[in-house]
Amino acid sequence: DKQAVRQALLGAVDQAEVMTAVAGDDRALWKEGVGVFSPGTPMATGVGTGAVVGQRDFAAVKRALAAAGYAGERVVFLDPTDYPATHAMALVMADAFQKCGLNVDLVSTDWGTLVQRRSSRKPPAEGGWNIFVTYLNGTNNFDPASQLGIRGNGDGAWFGWPTAPRLEALRADWFAAPDLAAQQRICADIQRQFFVDVPYLPLGAYYEATAKGLRSGFVQFYDVERA
């Protein structure tokens, strides 16, 4: 819940490494340089995404964490092992955080147990938590109206309950924007502010493989191909 710690940990995120762990080497199935809006959609922007792309300097992150006041406290990281994609992301990020000097306690659990625990606001030693990994569906991230992760309205916000008044003000401005160009300018400002407040760490975007060529009626697999 320390902004300076979250800012420092941006330096531990290599979106390409995380997405490769999830979706493999086929670059058609994932993207890096991803901010808060789904890639390829009207509100998407590259503002600030350099913070989570490219070679990582773990020693620099460790120094930034120390400057932010981190002194080796145990960090409870919830790992949902029954969801392959989120489990892969958790393993990559837990390793990166350890390389940065975090005292990571990786708690391997099922998703149902994780969901119960993440609702707790108690200290980690009393059943609370510090970090969990999940994904937000791409359609939810098309614009500020439905993007849960950028809410900064405290008790009413998503898990983690960040208070980020500037993000909230910009979101309100987006609803009042007169046209698409104005909305896009505001979304660039939202993402710029996002990388200041850091309500969560963005790990990239991946796409699940689908099939095309399926015929109607009784299932026939002639002409079916991966898309």
C-alpha cells in the first residue's frame, strides 16, 4: 500500500518475459508495451509503457525499494495454481521480485481460496496479503467506464482499495468529453497518471487461441484451423 514501493516495482516488470511464460514464443498471441487500455482499441496509448518493457535493472529496483522504506519485511504473494496463465505470471513475477530483494512468501493456493483471502484488509500475518495476480478481460479495458483497475475511489475501488483522486478526476473528465479526440487525450493523461499512482502492475496482454471453420449442426472438424 506504499506508492513509492509500487513505483519502484514497475522496474521489475518485463512484459515480454511474463507474456512468453503465459503464451509461448508466438508473438501473435501476446503483446508488450501494454498500459491500461486494450491494445488496438481507440483509447489505447503508449504513454509511459517504457517503464515495463526491456532489460530490467534489479539492482536499481533494490535501491529504489530501500529508498522507499522497504526493510526486508515478508511479502505475501498469492499464487493461484489452478489457473495456468495466472500461475505462470505469478512464478515469473515472484522470481523477479526476489531478484529485487523482496522477501517473497509465495503462497500457492486455489483460486477460490485466493478470492476469499484477497477480500481481507488484515495485515498479512493475520490472513491478509500483499500481492496477487489476475487478469482483466480485454473488453472490460476498452475505456475508463469499465476498467476496474484504474479506479482510485478508496473503499469503493478494486482489491487493494487505492485512493487516487487525480485518476478519479480524469475519469470524470472522460465521461464529459465532447468527442473522440478529447477522450483520447484524456486517456493519455489517465495512463500518465496511472504510472504515477500505480494502482496495479500491468503485465501485458495475451490472446487465447481460437478455431475457425467449424460447421453448424453436428460437429465436423473438416476445414477447421487455428486462428
